[in-house]
Amino acid sequence: MAKKVVRSRKKSPAQKKVALERISELFRQAEATHNEDQGLADRYVSLARKISLRYKVPFSKEQKARFCKNCNSYLVPGKNSRSRITKSRLVTQCLKCKAYRRVIYK
């Protein structure tokens, strides 16, 4: 029996635009609620990641720096993340899962 090939349809520019708007709104909501409920802020980030993967829409640099790629938690410097500068690198550590993120800067 032959395998059925499933091809993904190309997303229209209108769909991608809506996806970008939804992602930015989810990050705004995560920023607004991280003081009261950290779990809800993490949920907003995981929803934004699912939308990004489904519609193949990349995050902006600011958005990438605001969440942990390992555990999907919303990062707030000083509360649940630690940032250090070493040898022309910005090293951010998530204090929830202890994962590191290194970004080169000049």
C-alpha cells in the first residue's frame, strides 16, 4: 500500500500578517500579566511559538530575547533570568530550567 503524501499549503500574506499581529498581542499580554501570574505569561509565549511554527513567521529580535527556547517561559531580567556580559557575548540564563542563551554583540 502506497503512502499518502501530505503537502502543506502555502500560507497567504494576509494569514501571515494576522499571525504576526497575534504574536505581538500575545507578547504584550505576557508582559502585562507576568507580575500576577507567571504561568499565564508562559502559556501566552507557548501559544505565540505554536503560531510562529504553524505559519512560518519569525520572531523579532526583541521577542526572541524575551522567552526561553527550552522551557517556553517568559523571561524577565532579574526575576527569572540572569544576564551577564562575557567576552563580547551576552549570556542569558533561564533560572527555571537553567538553560543558557548566548548572543554575540559588538
